[in-house]
Amino acid sequence: MDEAIEAWAKSLNAKTEVSLARLKCKSEKEAMEGVNDDAYVKALDKFTNLDWRKMFLKMSDPWRRVWLNSLLK
């Protein structure tokens, strides 16, 4: 029983971390002025992947803009 509760708690923590990372990415994008609507939607699709979320959050603002604009090509 203890193992099941521990596994459930780990799963819940992982889901919470993913949700917080998604919110962080979204708020970072929304803070950027002039982001193209199409790029915004494409970025949301990319952020379903943990690696893309991590990379985006580690980028500086100018590189985030470059990356968002690259989604339009």
C-alpha cells in the first residue's frame, strides 16, 4: 500500500511540474510584445514537449523571438 501511495505522489508531483512549466512558458510568451498569432499557436503546440519547454525557458528574450519567428517558416 505504501508503494502505491508513493508512486501516486511521484506521479502527482511530475504532473504538477509539467503544468507549472507550461504556465511559465505561456506567461513568458505573453510578456513578449508583437508575437505573431500564428507563431504563438505553433509555440503552444511545441510546448507539449518537455524538451521544447526547457529550451524556451533557458533562452534569452532575443533568442526566444528568433525561435518564435522561425516557427512561421
